[in-house]
Amino acid sequence: MSSKPIVATMIGDPCGIGPEVVVKSLALGGVHAMCRPLVVGSTESVQQTVDMLKLKHTVRRVTDVDDAVGLDPAVIDVYDTGQLDPKFITLAKANRECGLASAAWLKEMEVLAMAGKVQATIMGPINTDALKMADKFDAVVGVEVGKTYLFLITGPLRVVHLTDHIPLRQVCDIISPDLVYKALRTMHDDFSRWGIPKPRIVVAGLNAHAYGDEDKHQIAPGVEKAKAEGIDVTGPAPPDSVFRWCIDGRYDAVLCMFHDQGHIAVKTWGFVGNCAMILGTPYIHMSVAHGTAFDIVGKGIANHEMMLTSMRHAASLGSGKGFYKDAAAA
């Protein structure tokens, strides 16, 4: 059996562009050279997509991961346990049944990952309306302050968020030395496990020039505690400089303090081809940064670069080889 990691990719909501970007990535991205790809979702949806794109790939339904070979680029293995009746695949229109199926597929990937049957998972673009119709919005893996962290990757720029969707006026009260230390510990341990033995981390300050009471009393002590444990970390440093330093290769990642501090830098540097993951989970879990794009469904024009980048990073990290080296050109 191949030693390549198995990367499970959920197709997203089948009414959107998820199946298209997944199939394009598998057909055009050379992913099989890095991993054993496994698609999770509806066999019929994947077959419809292959037909729409006029590809000659064989779509094969499997109900057991052990039956998925994942080595032939001309074959797409779909882990399909019958969660969705294909009659509910209504392109460009959200519905409850596809919301239920999306939630079920996410759960199936989690179970497979926790059992060690797959080494990484990727969430295709889901539709929030469909999930709400199904009362399954909580099925999406989110972040929990102090335990898990949103991690955005765009080429050489890698940004971890200490806090995410929190009002800015509350961020100052939430930041603490312990919160900063826990994030740095998680970053160091996860990066090391993925093949970066001594990750270099820079911490963005909260205030201009990292000069303020929060930087001095709430951030710096957490950085110093991490340093004392041998973690290679610098900061708090001027937040208007840290992202450039990471792009230039001085650091492997930036720990930023709040949502827009990191998001603005990531989306300014390069939106096409970026991807996201949740740091601090027991397994590698990635996703794309776009939605279901109902306005272009079925036209064959959806850009698959974010999905392809996610697959490449998941494969490389799952192999213990660090981040995908050519991601900036993906």
C-alpha cells in the first residue's frame, strides 16, 4: 500500500461550485503525486461535474476508505454512504436536503480523521442558507478562543489569528499573557509535527509600533514565557511591518491579535490561491475562502486555485514535509 497520506475533500454544497473546483483540482493539479485523494460527497454530483467539464475521468463510489486506492489520476474515488438523494441537487438553489448532506459529510470526514483513516480533511464551499434550513449551521468547524485558531495562508504569508469574530473594543480585554502563550505553544507544536522543526514566529503588536499598555502587559509576558520554553518567537513587533517580514522569509508565520489585522494583510497580498485551516485540532483541517457562487454554477468557469492550494498544503503537511513550497504560484 502507498505511504502517501490520504487527503479527504468534501465537495461542499452540491448545488454550488464546490464539485467543480474539487474535480478541476484533481484533474489538473497533479495532486496524485503528493497524496491519495478521496472525495467525500455525492457520486452523482461528481459524475455530473465530470460530464459538464467534458472530462474522461472514471468516477467510482466507495463506502470504505480501505477500498479507495487513490493512485490513478484518471479515477476519482468518492466516499459516498448515501447521504443525499440526487434528485435534491438543484444547481444554484439552496435547499434543506443539501444542507443536511453537507453537515453529514463534514461529520464523516471528522470521524475518518479521528480514527486515523485519513491524514487530512478539506471542506469544500458550503452554503450557509442550506445549513440554516437544515438547522445544521453548527456543523462547521469553528474556532474557540484559547483552544483553536483561524490560520490563513497565501503564498509565503501565513497568519494565525489570536481572536477572530470578536468586536474590536472587546479584544483589548480578552488578550492576556496566557492566551498569547497558548497560541504560540499550539503554533510551535503543530508546525513541528508537520515538518517544520523550529518554526520562526513573529507576534504582531496591538497598538501602533507595538507601543502601548496592552503590548507591554498583556502580550509581551506571553511571548517571554514561550521564549523561555525554547520557542523561536519575536515580538510584540510593529503590526505594520510583521507581514512584510513574513513575506520576505524572515519568519514562518505571524500571530496577529484580531480578525481584520490579519485578514486585510492576507487579502491584500493575494486573494486568489489562498486557503484557510483551523489550528489546534487533532488533525489537519483546511478549507477555501470563497462561497458557493450560485451565479456561475454549471458554467465551467469557477476558479479552482484555492481548492488546489488547500489540497497541496494538506498533502505536504500530512506527509510531514512542511508547507507546500510552490504555493505562491499555485
